[in-house]
Amino acid sequence: MAEMRKEERVLCALNREEPDHVPVYDLISNLRVLEYYAEQPITLEDAGEVVPLAVSRVLDMTRIWLPQPLGRRVDERGFVYERKELFNEWLVDRPFHNLKEAISFVNADIERLESWKSPSDKKRERELRDRLRIKEKYRGTVLPASTAEEALSAAYTLLGLELFIYLENEESRLIRRWLEALHRQTMARLSSEKNYHKISPVAWIFDDIAYKGRLMFSPVYLRQHKVFQHIADICNIYHSYGLKVIFHSDGYIRPIIPDLIAAGVDALAPIEIGAGLALKELKAEFGDRVAFVGGIDLSKLRFGTVKEVRQATLDA
């Protein structure tokens, strides 16, 4: 078989066909690893050039993942984020601290979402040109054309899971209104990204809804809150642009895989082995309907011996 281009290899795998070799996807957040492949040091000033060079030499697909200065930042809505390491930051404070303040925030956020206007065509074209310039730096490694977060995950992440549950118990109608407003805004944004297929043929949906060994929300709850309908809506618009859709949730998503397939996702990620998923079993049951991204225990990659890493790779 002739050697495939990276995009061809990724598409082949997402179509559940056999490429010339397994395409490699990862987010590399280890400066030593990146400097090894770049064959030069990396600084914050040149990371935007050197990190893509390193990634292009080893990965078929990635997302933009660059080191940033340490410290705190406050976004336009008052959420405080702290970066204690170069590649990751954490939400450390919110602009509300009790139920009453959270209700006020959600009402204001619904108003914000309902008044949201799509960017002008000129602004979208400018954004697309910027994204295409970034794509060139990755020298063929596939970047997402677009990403979307499902409304339930977006909502509970903003509030914090505990406060989200309290608020739904007290104001269930408000939560439903908020989820619908979040979803409408997502769909409005995606409707303006019809030319983003020029970046790549792949889109991602993010929706962390599972722990190790179990779901965060029951399948009944997810259906009642239209999670799978929302995912289907996003898949439909992405498919209309010719994009393959990868659905991401950490944790044990086994009970809802049939729902995700029915919603139209083309691939599942990251197949967290440490959460109780078994790639071989999933491949046997669902491999004719969906592709899989991942399936190797990250703790094995980080802390295992060379022999253990090699065996885990062969098993996958």
C-alpha cells in the first residue's frame, strides 16, 4: 500500500477502513518530548512555531495545545482561571457563591445567549484565514475544523456540578431554558462555519458525562434533557458540511454508546481503559457502526516499562 497523507489516513480510519498504518492522535504537553521532536529548545515566545513543527513530525492528528504564561486570568463574565503549569489551567473561582447568585447568573446568561449575533461574513472569513495560516504550521497534521460543547456539559461546568444539581432541584424550568438557549447559540454559531471544512474534514463534540466505572447522569436523565437530540443536531450540521464527527467524553460511556451511534457520531474518544472500557469488546460489538479514538491506558504510557507500553500498543 502506498503511503497515505495524514488526512487520508485519518479519514480512512474514521470510515472504519484499514489505512496504511494506525493514525496517531495525541495532545503533547511535555516540553522535553516536544523539544526532542523539534530538535531545538522551546520558549513561550516561539512556541507557536516550534510546537507545531514538533507535532508535525510525530502525529497524524492533534488539537492546538500550546504553553502559556503561568498566573491567573479573569474572563469577561467574571470566571477566574489559574495556570500553575504551562499547558493546563483550572477554573478556581466563579462570579457567584450561593443559589440566589447562581439563579441571577443563569438568567443573565440566558439573556446574553438569546441576544447573541453571528459574526459578520467578513469576520468569519478573517477567522478562517487565520485558522488556515495556523494549519500550515502543522505541516499536514490534522486539526479540528470546528469544535462544539453539548449544552448539559457546558452548563454544569460553569456552575459546578453540586450547585447545578441544587439549582435544578429548585429551578428545573430555568435549567431547561438555559440548556435550550445554550444549544440554540451553539447551532447559530455552527451555521456560520460552513466554510470551515477547508481546515480539515474532522469536527469534535465535547461532553464529559461519565466517571470511572459509571455515568455522571443516568441514560433516562440524559434523554429527558435532550442530550442525544442536541448531539444529533450538531452531527447533522457537521455532516452537511462534509465533516466526520468525533464525540469526546472521559469515563465509562458504555451504556450510552447505542444512543451516541443513533445520534450520528462517527467516532468515540478517548475510550478510557482505566475507567472500565475494553477496546476489544467495544470493537466486537460496535466496530461496524463507529470508529474509536484512543483505547490505550495513559497511566501505562506515562509510568509503564517499555515492554508494558509495547504490549498495550499491540493489544490495542
